[in-house]
Amino acid sequence: MKWYEQSCVHIPLDIIHEHWRRLSMSPPSTTKEVRLEDAREEAIESLDSLKEAPRRQMFQKIINWIKSSKSEIREPSYQTSHKGRPSSKEERSGARIKSFLERAASMRSGSKSLGTKSFRSQSIGSGSTIEGTNNDHVFRSLLPVAYQHNIDCIMDIQADGNCGFRAVAAHVFGDETHWYQVRMDLIRCINNNRALYTSMWRVDRAATEETLARLDCNTSPAPPQKWMDMTTMGLAIASNYNVVLHCFTPNHRTSYTYLPLLSEPVPDERRREIGIAWVNNCHFVHIFMHPNYPIPPIWPHWYEHASAGSGGLIEKYDLNLCLWDALFGARN
């Protein structure tokens, strides 16, 4: 090579390695644009592969993205720390977390779920799940047979003690990894309406502070004293996100519907209904129902503390409540 340089002779191509012969000195070509029609067809095919309820939710998410000024979805206010050892397995693994659409589309494959520890008694909380399963029919079988046919599909949630907040985040933000945002939103909601919640829990004067302490957690896994308790958080979830929240349990007598306490009823096309289920004695999962499904009774405290404006919402669910009573009988 030095001889060619000193002799000012061009280097013959046949002595250059094949790899270097393929290199070009021309400016790199611009990336080929994706055809809009191909992208649209691919998106429609992905949506069509989902079951009805997840598909409806994804359409709503798309509408929210397009009409961002009217969207109720908010960017999480917390920031992930990149210093020190990551606190959760998700961060430690370095693996990309699947999106809601990918999880919904892949649930048919029956991938393995995570197991955790047991949960404290006398509370609807989060902690354990079924080892080695992520099957819709397994979770479905744990719920009362009488309304199993009303379930469209059930999706598992990571069982790290934050699963209740993850299930809510999956519905509200489309991504369960925003569980910490849900915790912070509920703290703000209760603090902003402290007099209301204190009067609601007047039987237990310490309930407000205990609930705020339970919500204040940013670790994964979360210790038992930080798990979700629907008895004190259900109405706060419904009120903060202005949603109708259904919590289904293996015992129909402990299944309830939570309505917003303070907001005016929204039009039917904008009203959001979200469902979670408590299975295996302490694990929350993400549940979708078929249209016109029976709904469990309204949480009793709502009747006493709901504002006059929000009272009209219950009229929209008269038929659904009657359907539940037809299955299980009216609750005293």
C-alpha cells in the first residue's frame, strides 16, 4: 500500500477486500418514507386482532391523541431517577416494557405471569397471583359463574404489591407502568377534598391519614401496608379520573361500583367505565366486560356524600343494577 502511495499509482480494485469495495463515498440516501396506506392497513389489522373491549379502549386512546385539547390523559408528573440502583425489576432488567396494545394482542399466547406474597385479610388489596398463568379462563373461573359470560377478557397485571394501581393506570393511561402517577393523583385528590373524605370515614378518625400513608409509596415491590384498599380508595379513584369504576370479586357480596362524588355526569359517549377484578385472594387484574353488562351495587358511602350534580349519574345505570339483582338477588 505504501508503494502505491509513494508512486502516485491508483490502487487496483481487484486487490481491495470485497467488504471495502461495497462502500460508497456518495451521500447517504434518505430513508424511504412509509406509505400512509400501508401504515393504516397495518394499524387496522392490529386493532382487529384485539377483542371487542380492548379494541374500543384503543380507539378512544387514538381519539384522545388526535384531539389532544379535549383529552383527559395527562403526562405523568413524576420523573424516573437514573441515579443509583433501579428500584423495580422492570428497570433492572433493561428490557422494553410492552405497550398496552402489545399486551392485549399477546394475551392469547398464554405467557407466564408473576407471583407474589399473600395479602392481609379483611381488605380488597393487591399482592399475590396465580403462579405460572396468564390465561383469561383461569382468572375468569375464579369469579362467580353467574356473570362469567358477561366478561369479554381479563388481562393480568404485574403482581408487585402495586397491582391495584397498575390496573387503574392501564385503564386511565393505557400503560400499567404509570402506577406511581395513580398513587400521587389519589393523594392530591384526597388532600384537596380532605373535609369530604374525613367526614366519609368519620367512624375511623385516623382513616384519612392511614390512607394517605398507604398511598405514599414509590417502590416495587411494595410492602403489604402500601397495597391498595378499595374500601377507602374506590371513590377517590372514580372521583379523580371522573370514571365509573367496577370492582369484581369472587364473592358477589363484596363487588361494588364506585361513582364520582363531585363531578357533573358526562355525556354517554364520553363517560368512561373501567373494571378491575380481585382474584386469588389478593391480586388485581384488568377486566373488560361485554356491553350492557350487570353492574354490582353502588358503594354505600356514595349515596350520602355525592354532590347534587353527580346524583343524576345513577339513573343511567338502573337497568344494569337490576340485571345484577336478577343474578344474585337484591342486597340488603
